[in-house]
Amino acid sequence: QLQNEKQNAIENIQNLSAMVAMLEERISAAESDRDRVSLQLDQERLSSSSLIDDLTKLNEDITAASKALEEEIVTYAEKVHILERRLQEEEQKVIERTQDRDNACEALDKERLT
């Protein structure tokens, strides 16, 4: 009887030792997975930070380009306004010259008739 109990106790100890070894392996594997995931997370954070920096720079560049474009549009609008005013002035001169010519022709025609 005592021998059986002793043998059972030894088997129980062996089973427990095997279970402890298996649990230690699982803990080690879990720690390895945790370390791997932690490293990936750090890399993702670094990548995200770099991406945020790139997006911030891109946004600054877009803002600057947009401002420059707005300034260029204003400059072109001013040039167009100046050209339109000059065109009106030239058209008015043409109208006045045409009127002067018509008046001169009319005066010549009157002179010839008299």
C-alpha cells in the first residue's frame, strides 16, 4: 500500500513537473510573442510619427502653394483690369477718330456742294 502511494506520489510529481515545464514553455512563447508585438508596435508608432510629419509638411507646402496661387490670381486679375481699361480707352479713341473723320468728310462734302 505504502509502495503504491509512493509510486502515485512520484507519478504525480512527474506529471506536475511535466505540466510546469509545459507551462514554462507556454509562458516563454507568450513572452516572446509579447516582445515581438511590442517591437512591431514601436515600429508602427515610429512609422506613424514619420507619416504624420510627412503629412504636416505636405499640408504646409499645399498651404504655401495655395497662398502663392491666390497671389498670382490677384496679380493676373489686376493685369486683366488694366488691359480692359486700356482697351476701353483705345476703343474710345477709335470712336472719336472715326467721328472726327466722319465730321471732316461731311465738311468736305458740304464744301464741294457750295
